[in-house]
Amino acid sequence: MHITSAFPEPIVKLNELSIAELRRLLDNREVSAQDVLNDIMGRIDAVEDRVGAYVTVTRDAARAMAERADSALAARRAGLLTGIPLAIKDNICTMGIRTTCSSKILYNFVPPYESSVTSRFAEHGYVLTGKTNLDEFAMGSSTENSAFQTTRNPWNLECVPGGSSGGSAAAVAANECIAALGSDTGGSIRQPAALCGVVGLKPTYGRVSRYGLVAFASSLDQIGPITKNVTDAALMLNVIAGHDPLDSTSAPVEVPDYASFLGKEVRGLRIGIPKEYFIDGMHQEIDHSVRSAIRQLESLGAVPVEVSLPHTAYAVATYYILATSEASSNLARYDGVKYGFRAKGKDLVDMYMQTRAEGFGPEVKRRIMLGTYALSAGYYDAYYKKGQQVRTLIKQDFDKVFEDVDVIATPTTPSPAFRVGEKATDPLEMYLSDIFTISVNLAGVPAISLPCGFTGGNLPIGLQIIGRSFDEATILQAAYAFEQSTSWHTRRPLL
Ligand code: GLN
């Protein structure tokens, strides 16, 4: 590879590279942080009007951060992310930079504080490219629920990028940033990563601080990386993982160096294949690609074992009781007084009602109503409490399987990227697109999605690898072994 800023047209554009590749070039002073940022901004100018990944592009902040990165590089004080342009999902608070959750109700909200994950990024010298689009308050699977715009899938602009972190996944796939952060409550990192042909990792609940993540369903929400490859996911996790006194649910569990697990062989690794995830009527190309991926891991010495997660059938119902209940409580704070949008009203109560009626979109309202119903007196036992009990059963399914296997492999999604509008009028259809990712959140365990094939129509297919609690290392090890023995991760969309 020959890259120098003196070349008018480098063979490889800097925005096409990974964190690991750029780290080398930046540390060797072969390129500057400003060179990298210029290529990113050039790319945003070229494709963003078609992709629509960003709610806000932070050009000025990015330039200032790149200048600081160059000073740090010159002084040999570079951190792990110095000079690396990263995008942040717009439900993660950035001090002084608008954070909207893609909702009208927060369209003008500028947080007075910084999330812990972005504070850590800043300590390591990152460059913020902007805030990415999402389904309003992270509720959705297609990014069509954004109050501002529908993000498009870079592989096929007629298709959705998945959601709710669709902006982050599309920005990574389209080389409009080097990597990004998403949040995952029921699949929102892994599902868009799968649909956009990139890598997405949902860490164990409690692994990464949620301080500054706008709450959707607090017992399920977790922040994680969306990257071009497995190495970058490990590098990002190295920065964001670990205990944070500002988040009482963040776990004081030691954090290994995730990068040190890359390249470890998978010989003897036991891989559970849950029969409930390979069902009749499944999308044929997905079934075929995921089964080939498992055979590939087997050829590397891993041992596939058929397992059962018997309560899988209840996961979607359980999730939509618990997630909506928590959402109805979390979203009570948006009343026109403390944050964002305020409607006119004839008195205080009328102002509350008008603000919420005008400020929230239809899916958010649906969730608030479902959750309020599930929590209400007389129904609580039948819905919320029952949901909690089934959640325990789902978690116990995983505990039991992990007595016998090291990781579990499944498809990430039941179908590849669908067309914009295709499921928008059918909430149940949309909810079912998370059927393979939701149990992982209910159980609290970590999981990664990585590319494992393409459909005949050139849409990416994702392989999900699930691990034991706090064992992100083993899923990264398995994912890396698979990635390096195949070439799926090298394909990029032609935009
Ligand atoms: N698609 C799921 C939902 O709509 C998951 C969203 C998420 O993980 N934030 O709730």
C-alpha cells in the first residue's frame, strides 16, 4: 500500500481504511489526522445526500479535534484513537453538540454533559464526525421511525439499513466514518450491522457504561461498536469497556486486552447451534450462508454441537412487554418543561399533552401506550410480572447451554435488508425482524454480528456469535478466526 498526502490521487482513500490501518499510518506520521478527516468529509459530501446517515455532521468540532490530534501525534502523545474519525449514534449525549434521538421532542436538545463512552473516546484522541440517525428513541428496526429522514442502505438505496442504529451502520458501510457507536436494546447494533455488511458488537449488560445514553429500556440498553472488521471492534471495546462509577449498573469486572485474543486458534472451541434458530421457512440464502459459516469454523477445528434454547418462542413477546414498560417510564420525563420541544397549551396539563402529542412519533406513542397498559394496576401481574418470569427462563436457557459450549452461532436476522416502506405499516412484521437478536438482550449476554455471505441480489448476510456473560474475548476470537479465513469483510458497496 502506498499512501502519502503528496499524491493527488492515492490508490486507497484514507476513509476506506480501518482503525488498525490508520493507527499505523498516523503513528508513523505517513498521514496526518487532518488528511484522514479531509477524506472522510469529502466522502460525506459525495454520498451523504443519498445515504442520509447523519442527523448532524460536526465539521467544526471535527476540524478542531483533528488539529489537536495532529499536535498529540507530533508530540508522540497519541492514544488508541488519536486522529480516528468516528460517528456517534444520536442518542448518546455529547456536551454542547445537539443530541436528538431522531425525535422532534429533542430536536433542539444540547446536552450539558458528556456521556462516559465519548469522554473515553476523547481521552484517547478521537475525532467526532457527527451524530448518526436512528429510529426515534431507538425504537425500530429500519431507521424509518426517525422524525428527520430515512437512512438508506449503501448496498441498495431502495432498502433500509436496519435499525435502530441504521445511521451508524450505513455510515461505516459507506466509508463516511471509520467506525461508529450504536446502542442495542433488542438488536439495534447487530441487526443494522448485518444488513449493512459490517461488524456490530453488543457487549454484556454492564460491560460498557450507559451514562449519557438516553434511556429506552434501561435493563436491556447497551452501547457497542460498529466497525469494518473484528479487529476494530476489539480496539473500540478496549476503550469503552470497564466499570464507571457514574452508572450503577456498570459492572466492576476486570477488562482483558481484547486485541490479544485475535489470532488465537479456535481448535476445540465448542459452538452451540440452537435448533430453534434454524427453522422451516427460513430465508434460504441466509440459512445456506450461516450453515456454510459454521462448516468453515468446523474446518478451523471448532466443534459444532446441536443445542436447544427452548423458550426462544417467547422472546419477542417478552421483550415487547418489558421494553415498552421501561420505555413508558423512561419517556415520562419529556413533558415540554425540562428538555427540547414545547407546544402551546391553554394550561399546564394541556401543554404537557400537546407537547407529547406533537413531539413523539407514532411508534413511540404505540410503545408508551403498550408499556403503560402492561404496568397498570390489574394488568401488572399478567403482563409485566409474567414477562419478568419468562425473562428468567430465557436467561436460564443460555446458562444451561453455556455449561456445554463456549459460544453459540446463529443467523443475525431472519431476512436480508428489506425495501423502504415494506414493513412500515405492519408493526408486528417489523418486531419479528429482531427474532434472533432479542433473546441475547433479555439474557444480558454479549454477541457479535459479522458478514458471512451475500444474497443473489448482493445484500449482506450476518452471522451472530453469542458468548457467556463478560466473555466478549471468546466471541471476538471466534469471529476473527472466521473473518480471516474468508473474504466477506473485504467487500464494499459501490455507491
Ligand atoms: N428493533 C427493536 C425495537 O424496536 C430493538 C431496538 C433496539 O435495540 N434499540 O425495540
